[in-house]
Amino acid sequence: MKLPGQEECDTSAANENISAGELDSDHGPGHSPSGSSETNSRELGVSRDPPLFIQLNELLGWPQALEWRETGRWMLFEEKLEVSAGRWSVPHVPILALPSLQKLRSLLAKGLVLLDCPARSLLELVEQVIKVESSAERRGQLQALLLQRPQHSIQTTGACPCWGSTLPRKASHNEGVLLKEQHQNPLKQKLPPEAEAAAVLTGELGFLPQPLGAFVRLRNPVVLGTLTEVPLPCRFFCLLLGPAMPGKGYHEIGRAAAVLLSDLQFQWSVRRASNLHDLLAALDAFLEEVTVLPPGRWDPTARILPPKCLPSQLKRSPSQKRDVQGFSIPHTGRAEDRHGRGPHVPCAELQRTGRLFGGLVQDVSRKASWYSTDFLDALHPQCFSAVLYIYLATVTNAITFGGLLGDATDGAQGVLESFLGTAVAGAAFCLLAGQPLTILSSTGPVLVFERLLFSFSRDHSLDYLPFRLWVGIWVTVFCLVLVATEASVLVRYFTRFTEEGFCALISLIFIYDALGKMVHLTHTYPIQRPGSPGYGCFCQYPGPQGNESQWATAQPKSRDDVLSMDLGLVNASLLPPFECTRQGGQPRGPGCHTVPDIAFFSLLLFLTSFFFATAFKHVKTSHFFPSVVRKVLSDFSSVLAILLGCGLDTFLGLATPKLLVPTEFKPTLPGRGWLVSPFGANPWWLSVAAALPALLLCILIFMDQQITAVILNRAEYKLQKGAGFHLDLFCVAVLILLTSTLGLPWYVSATVISLAHMDSLRRESRACAPGEAPSFLGIREQRLTGLVVFILTGISIFLAPVLKIIPMPVLYGIFLYMGVTALSSIQFVKRVQLLLMPAKHQPDLLLLRHVPLKRVHLFTAIQLVCLGLLWIIKSTPAAIIFPIMLLGLVGVRKALEWVFSPQELLWLDELMPEDERSIPEKGLEPEHSFGEDESEDSELMYQPKVPEINISVN
């Protein structure tokens, strides 16, 4: 048995004109993740070919009542008709027997091959095919048989397959019904409009003295009536008939022909073949690549499901391309690296111009041509979902960091400044920046620096806000110098080692803050346990209640225990506080004003929002519900989780802590205006001394901003409108001056929320072949979603009645969800998991095939040490040097070149630009020793070809 060769999974840039409803393989030059014909045509160096739908019609009923019945169909994978079950099988990888391919080759070699046949109808085509039959009687029988309408299995929604031509009707009426069924076939909606068809007809025919084989390629594809279940123009026609043969002879030969036509390299060859030799050469090239499964070692009834990522066509044998006459295949260039991104060539944004502000001028001119489309491209329903999701994430971030900033600065800044600064800085950035998908926000590293700056001011009796203003002025000056000297080109040295360390740190800050808030909440609402000291609630009355002198406690141990409590009154009873007050009593005791369930219920809401957001996000890849429902649940996962938490909280009516939104538009610090005085009570020389902390903050902002920019602008995200590293840094510099003047927090690109923004704007194909995953087309690049998010954030100051019903534990759960998802999606975490796995249980990762396990563990251990040092320094008084430590990650990565070989670093991380120049071109490719088959290395890579933008870099 054999497995046919498969197609490629790749990630080059998609065409800017691709719409969300188009198939990536056939609309624009973007490579399909699931083996698109466009991808493979590009690899072969030719123009794109239309995708091919192949249908197998089998002749059944010999010798009684002959009829054609559809029994199989192919696009990328095979679907068999399960007659007894009344349905089509799941798409699966076709498996063939070698004899069927050999018999097919023999039939084609001895049969009729018509290339560029001018037939314009099924009748003309049949007349051309039956000419090889010498007997006029048999020609008539064959013509009548081939013109007979086949029975199609059209799967209608919520019903069993509908069989065409099963009831006797008038010919015209029956033809009209069949054509209507063809056009209403749901399969048609999954195929791109330019798709073509291939019909394979096979079966036993007793009156033929010898097998009859014919292969026809039509010069101009035409719709051959109801020959295929989908009304597509037919390009290929294959006829395989003959006398009785043992077993499923003709059925398997027909399947072999259909599988051949579904192979993209065979398609490429046969579309350009000029004679029988070319056709047989293409078939022989296919046979050279078959994979044999030994008999008795596998279950032939098992179906191999389509893989998520298919091997590259570049690894296929090029013999068939050489054998096709008249076609020269251009060199495809250097192959991709092991991440599937191609050679590390600096993009235009990272090339020095040699002029002051030259990079900024280029960014402005480049983005100006896209400015109008940045708003027109936002006119899509998906953007509405993105606005809701990112708005809630931004509000959560603004409130959380606003509260933390208020604690860190003793009220000098607070939630109101956080809301206002987020709205002003974010909206301005979305309007003017080079990469409008970036979301500006307060970040953990900047918050650490703010806390240190305030502590320094307090310890030295300095006026904090004026001192902070001068720091902001110097930061603006330093950043403008960086923009003028095109320092942003240095981001080429931010390899995955640096990015992963930074992303892991930010993700851990998100997780730590979310859990810390929940722990703090349990202190605010302490959990009271029965039997603990001070537990109990009495209802005391002002005087004797008749002859009854009853008293009780919630948890009395004895009469002496109660009397030992100095209540001042004798008569008491056990009543709920509300009922006690209604009857004229007075609730007494520590338990009367404690609500034990708040902490537990807050934890329930926290976990509910986290787990439901995670579950809704993963619904998209599940097998439940129609695809439209899955997509909606996935796109609105966070929104639905928040609504669920709010509904549960409202239904039970417990007094959980709610979202605190400022109701008055005035600074948090009493007595100050919106403009910060340059000096205040500080000495004049402090304006010069502020340059030193400003230099450290400038390093931090440059690292924070540019690492996020590098992650957002990776090639695998297929962004078409270009980046704007210099323009983005310029905008951040100006906004730091503005926020410093107004006493608002400082803002830079927020890695987690920015990638969440991109994740919510993923574009995927709607037309997919059966068994093919939706193709990743890129990101919906526009400015409107971010602009609306920040406008809503500013308006939120006046929407307190609506927002105040959102429980804070729900938002903390979303915070945790974002941090966990970001952390779990980076390669570093996967390698940490390898540290805890015995070797025999480790997954068959591509990395482990080329780098010794001890070296992998050493690289991971170094990253863990760096991350631990960053966290320790961030949490200690030495955090003032935290920005330098972030920059030190680049130095550590450079030093690793003395520990690891370039080949190991190629697999573990990336090569720095000068390292790539120093290695020969072939040296950039991972080595395969001992004749290792490259097809084995096509899956289980750390970096998938299509980015699963799980809120963080993949």
C-alpha cells in the first residue's frame, strides 16, 4: 500500500486584495497552510492553476441494469460514499495499492490520450472517445451508456443524501431538478468560483473484449451537464472500462486515477503535457515518491486523517518537471529556515538611509499611501467583535494598572488619570502611528519604574510630579535622538531569545497581578469558619420578652461562654440580623456584619471567567456546532465570559466588589490642576539631574516598544501595509511629553493586548476543500478598531452606571486568561516542559532531531536564569537598573555564540545578521545526516507555518 505525496504548508505574505471569503490557495500569492494549489504552483515557478474537483463515477449493475453512481470525490483529500450509512465519509488521506497504479499506467499507455480536445459538450466528448472502438454496435452501446445521467449523492442540510435521477420523471423536468440540485449543493459554497472539475468514469462492462482506457484534457473547460455533482467546467475526463476483473479491480484503478489528479504536482505536469510521454513521465514521477506500508503491519480499514501541516512541495522529486517538454522551471531560491519564514533578510523599514530622520521620513511616506484604506478596511463585522474584546481588555488594564499606580504613588495618580491617559495617548497613536494595530497601555516594567521614581522623590523630599515632568522631557529628547539616528534598525538583534524573555516576563506579571488581586480580595472579605474565635451573631432586645428569657448564639459552647461576653443585656435570641432589627432588637457580635460567601463566590467568578474564556476560544477547533457558530463563540470568547460572569453575579445578588469607575472629572491628587508645574518646590538643578533616570527609562521604553513592534510585524502574520518602527517611536516620544505635562501615566506598546488585538482581526478563508483547515490570510489591518476602543475608554468615565455592574473578579479572570494564554504559546515554555519529561515520553519535536537534548536543556536553563534575574531585580530596590538588564538580554544572546554552534543556534533561536553573512548560504539550512528524509521533518515544529496568534508570539 502507499500514501500519495502531500502538499505544502507555508507562510509567505498574502496579497493585499485578498478578501476574507476567498481561498488563500487561489486568490493572491499567499501560501495556504493546508496545501493550496497556488502555493505549489508558486513553488514550481509558474502561474497559478485553478483548483481541481475530482469526481469518481462508477458503473454498477452489470449485467442487469447498468447505472452510473458517484462513489468518491477529491479536492485535497478523499471522501468515500458510505451507502449503508447514507453519508459521505470524513475527508482522509487516500491509500492505494501499487497494482492499481501499475494497471492504470498500462491502460493509459495502450489507450487513447487526447490533449487539448476541442469538444464543447458531453456528446462531442463521447464521440471523440469511442472512436477507438472498432465495432459500430459497441460504439453505439458505449455512447448511450456514457450519456446516461449519473446518480449523485448530494448531502443536504440536516438530511440524508439526495439521489439524483432516482424517480421516473419527464426528461426536461428531471433535468431541471438535477440542475437545481447541483446549484444548491452545499459543496459548491466550499469551492472557489474559478475551480475546475475532472471526471473519472470506471467500471466493468461485459461486452468489451478488452480494457478501454482514455484520458482527455479539454482545450477549453466546459460544464458537461450533470456529469459531476457540482456544476463546474470540466478540464479532464478519464474513462476506464473493461471486462470483469477479480476483486475491486476497476474501482481501485479509478481511485488511482482520481488520486493522481488530486496531486498538485501531477496536475501541474498534466496541464502542460504535450504528448503521451509527458503524461507517463508525470505518472512515473508520482510512483517514485510513493510510501509503502508493509502488509500485516497496519489496519487497512483505518483512515488517516488530514495532517495540520503538510510537507513542502520543494521536497518532492523534480524529475517530473524536467520531463515535461517545453517548460523551464526557474530556480526557487533559498529555502526557508526551520521556522518557515525564509532567509533572515532585513525588511525595508530596517535599512539605514544614512540621513537624519531618514527612516522617519520613509515611514511617513510609506504609510501615507495606505491611510485612506486604514479606515475603509475596518468596515467589516469582525471589527465590531474586536472592539468589544479589546475595549474590555483595555478597561481592565486601565483600572488594574490605575489602582496599582495609585498605590505606588500614594494617590498622585489614579484610575482617572489612567482612563484619561489611555484614551488620549491611545487615540492619538492609532491616528498617527506606523502600526495602528498596536495598543498603547501601561505595562509592568514602566509601572516598576514609576514606583521607583516616586520612592526616590519621597525619600529625598522632592515634589514628585514636577520631577517626573523633567524625566519625561529628557526621555522625549533621547527618543528623538534615537529616531534621528535610525536606532530602530538595531531591533534586528532582538532574536527570539530576547523576545521570549520579555514576553515571559510580561505574561508572568499579568498572572501575578491577577492572582495577587484575588489574594488581596480574600483579605478584604475574610472567610469566617464556624467554631473560629469571635464567630457568632446575637439578637439582643432592650428588655425582658414576657416570661421567656431565651437567648442563643450562633455557636455557643456553654452558658458561661455566652455570659462571659460583656453584652450589657441579658435577653438574646438567634435571629437573622434583618429580622432582629425588624422586631426591635439589635444585632450584636462579629458575625453579624461578615458575609462569608463573598470570597468564595469571587473565586468562583474568577475561575468561571478564566475557564469559559479559554473554552470558548478553543471551540473554534472543536467538532461541535456549525463553523459559523464556532467562529462567533471564539471571536467573542472574552466578551461571553464576562457576560456570563456578570449574569451569574446579578442572579445571585451577592455584594461582590464591582468595577470602580470615576464619576468626577478631576485629578486624583487634591489641589492640583491638569498642567504640571515645571519646578514646584524642587531646586532648579533637578531639571538637569533628571537626565540620568530618564536615560534608564529611555532604554526601557525603547526595549518595551520595539520588542513588541518586532513581534507584531513578524512575516508569519502576513501584514501587507508595512511596519513603522521609526514613526512609532517618534509618536511614543511625543506622547510621553504630553502625558508628563498633564501628569498622566506613561504609555508604550502593550505586548499582550496588542497581540490579542491582532488575534481578534485574523482573516481566514471561507471556501475550503473538504478536510482542509481554513487558510490563514493575514490580519485585517486598519486604524478604526483601536481608535474606537480608546474613544470608548475615554467615554467610560461617564458610563459608571453601566460599567459598575461588572464584578472585579471577572476582570481578574480575563487578566489571568490573557497572561496564561500568552505564556503557554511561546517556545520557551515548551522547552521548559521538556526539562520535566523523561526522554522516552518526550514528543518527537523537530528540534530534538538536530540538537542534543543536553544542549537544549542548557539553552533553556540559561533562559530560566535570565528570567529569574529579571524578576528578582524587578521586585527589589535594585529595580532601577531593570531597563539595563532588559538590554542585557541582547548581550547574553551574543555571548551564547561562544557556547553554542551556529547550527545549534539556528534550531534553538535565530542567527544575528552578521552571523548569517558569515555562513555560506547552504549553511543556513538545517543539516540532515545519515540520509534522513526531509519529509519526516515537515511537522511538529516549534513554530507553525500559520501563526496561532494566541495573544503572544508563536
